Amino acid sequence: MALPDAVEGADAAAKRTAMALLLLSEVAAMATWFATTASIGAIRTHWTLSPFQEALLTNSVQAGFVAGTLVSALLGLADRFDLRRLFCGCAVVAGLANLAMLAFEPTSPVVPLLRFVTGACMAGVYPVGMKIAATWAVGDLGLLIGLLVAALTLGSALPHLVAAFGQLDWHLPVLGAALGALLSAALIRFVRLGPLRSEAPPLRLENALEAWRNRGVRLANLGYLGHMWELYAMWAWIGAFMAASFRERYGNAPPFPPELAAFAVVAAGAFGAMLGGWAADRFGRTLVTGASMLASGCCAIAVGFLFGGPAWAVLSVGVLWGVAVIADSAQFSAAVSELSDRRLIGTMLTVQTCVGFLLTLVSIQLIAFAGTYFGWRFAFALLAIGPFLGLASMLRLRRLPEAKRLAGGRK
């Protein structure tokens, strides 16, 4: 890998080592996100959960993440403190919170509280990881953040894989996620920061408002909101959709576990994130995000028509959706990094994720009730609203002069 200009003096091997360790840290830490969501099927065999309780197991993490990112953005934590220590401390607390869950029944009100703590800690993992990656980026920001999102995707999918082989014990995905977070905390201490670092800005609460005042950043964030309306609701409920679809056609004898199908759908996004990052650095962020949202919105509608159909057909569209739904994710963050004041990149990324995950609280809960009261054949179609509106925002950004600052310009 040739490293021009600012990174020329840095050892290319150091960059590869740092990114490899960062990616492993992200995979291990992000497994905590869906640890209980992947265990819903196993939990149902012993406890009765209402739709609200099921959604709360995921939404409490989202709410915690929103609270954590809000505090981090207002205080500028990702721009003012050592990134590795912040990442490490948050990963340790997330791991301990997941270990503590093992002492309670899943219907206990303590469990959503611990999930909230987990989500708050992820505010010091995901945006901070993107900031670390940005310190190494010279002409390959989209790819580096795409690799990070691929790691996040794989980490989020792992609990589904564990659940497929541990149906009788809901503790297994939670325990695995807790150990992963603690491993992540150890690994991040060995990650070296790149040379593209800026001075810490003074503490000003109004710095967070730059995400709205900057026109280019605002449009990139609006596109991100459309993306987030769809992404986490799909990830949260694709397992339930697969289980219901297989049960509709095959009864209690599906050709393969629905948890395995859910893992394949979510994990396929890792390829999508890497492909999106590679393409965006060459052909433009607005083009890649627009094409991804168009494809994922169509999949959200199409998958419902296949409900109860052959497993191979449902899984095929699901995997295509899994690729498309995340292929654009890193590029919204890359766009914000390129359009923001370099001193405020960490804060801008944190604000972006804060508002995006706040929106997921609505869409996750909406799909929970739509699936229950209208049926899975129609529920996911509601998610198509987000990417179609996000597409409109990115087309508008594409026409602005600011678009020339993005990789690939206005191509």
C-alpha cells in the first residue's frame, strides 16, 4: 500500500498493524450490541415476553448509545481525550455489564438497565474507532471506515451465530459478548494512532451545533438518518422474520436454523461495507450512498412478498438486503469527516451517530408492533421510507459546491 504525503513518513506496516488490531477490537466489542436480541428465541422457550419487552431488549441499548453519544458530543470527549484509553474504559464497562446480566432473569427490569449501560459504553467504542481510523487516512478514508463498519457488522452478527448452536441456553451469546468486550479492551491498548491528528479544540458546548450549521454536513447527516431508520430495525428483527417465515412454510422442521439465516444476512453486510468503501473512494460518496439506499429500499419491500416462501429465496433476498443496507453506512461518516473542521471530526461523528441512533428507537419499536399486528408480510416495507428520503438528501448534496471536497467529487 503506497502512503502519500502526510503518511509517507509513517511505517506502512504500522498502519496495517494498527488497523488490524482496531478491526479486531471493534468485532469483539460490538458483539455486545445484539447479545440479547439474538437470544430471543431461546428466551421465549422459558419466559413469556410481550412485543414491548422484546423491543426493549434492543431499544435499551439504542437509548444508552444515544445518551452516551450526547454526553460525548457536548463534552467533545472524542476530540479532547486519549482515544485508546476512552475506548478501553468503555469496553471494560460494557463487558462487566453483560457479565452482570447473567445473574438475572431476562424479564427482570435490571436487564434493560444493564443493556442501557452497554449502549452508553458503545458511544466510546464505535465513533472513537472511526476517529482512530481517520488518523491513518490519506485518500482511503472511505475504505478505512468501511473496514471499521464491516467489523461492526460482523461483531453484531456473531450473537446470531452463537444462538444458532446454543438454542437451549440464552446465556451463551451474552457470555460470549462479555468476554469479547473485555478482549477488545486489551487489544485497543496496542493500537497505534496515525499521524493525521489535530489539536484538541476548546470545550464549547455549541461545537456540537456545527453539525447543523454546516450545509454539507447537514445534508450528509440527513442521508444518514434515512439509512439509520432502516438499518438497526432490520438487524433487530430479521431473526424474528426468518423464524416466522420458515415456520409458515416448514412448521417446526426448517431446512436450517433461522438464527443461522439471520447471521448470514447480517454478516453479509461486512462484504457490503468493504465494497462500498472501496467504490466510494473511486467513484464518489454520493453515488455509492444513493445506489445503496435505492437497492436496500427495494429489498425492504420485496422481502415481504417472499414471506413463507422457499427458504433459499427468502435468504437470497435477505443476503442482498444485508449487503445493500450497510454498504453506504461508512460513507456518511467519511463525508462528515471530509466536510467538517478537522479539529471537530470526533464531535461531528459522535453527533451524527447520536441523532441516527435516536431515530432507531422509533423504527425498532414500530417494526415490533407492525410485525405483531399487521404481519411480517408488510412490516419491513415501512423501512423503505428511510432510504428513499436519504437518497433525496444525497442527490441534493451531490449538486452543491461542497461536494467537490468529497472523495470522487460529484461523480
